[in-house]
Amino acid sequence: MLMRLAATLALAAGPAWAQSHGVEEGRDLFLFFCAECHGKGAASQGPMAEMMALQPPDLRQLAARNGGAFPIEAVAKQIDGRQPVAAHGDMPVFGPSLDEDQYVALALPSGQPMMVPRPLSNLINYLQSVQNHPTDTD
């Protein structure tokens, strides 16, 4: 009985645990894959941004543009290519570069888990960590 309870608690904590780790690794991935367009601080001020037909979005405002909730599923699908970003036009698909054998669960707002490769989870965790709050100033 005690073993079943421990296993149930471990499974329930899995998505939350996965989201609380990997921010630093996600930052490294962001700097490698995303900073040229979105800038080192995710504020759309990368060196390539001025040459693009459409300004890359300020990634620190993803939650603010989504009613205060970070859009985990949409961000994952845009990065890995399952949901094309029409407004971007030029955004490369990084899914194949972030794929690996080890998957982790991200907890969606609905409570359902979304399985993604660990590097993608780390990148999403980093993006969540840089979200501006209404009291933040640039």
C-alpha cells in the first residue's frame, strides 16, 4: 500500500519536477538557437531582427499576451514545428535539433501532461523564467 502511494505521488509530481529544472540548460539553448533574432534577453533585439521583414516578438511578453498564463503547448508546438508561426514567416523549426530519446512531461493548464524532449522542456522552462510581470519595467 505504501509503495502504491509513493508511486502515485512520484507520477503526480513528475510534470512539476520537470518544469522546475533545466532553466540554465534552457538559457544555453536559447542563446544558441534563438538569440540571433530574439536577442540575448528575449526582448526581440537580436542582431538579425532589424533585417527581418517582421519584427520577432518580445518573448518576455508571452504570458502577458495570453491573459497572464504562459502558453506552454503553443510555445512547444511552435518551436518543434507542429504549429507553424505564420507571423514569423522566417522562424526556423528547431524540433529536430532538440529531439532526444529522453522525454519529460510538461504540465499543461488543463492538468494534462505533454511529453516533450528534455531539451525542449528546458528551453520552455527558460522562457517561462523570463516572463515580465505587470510590475516589471524594461
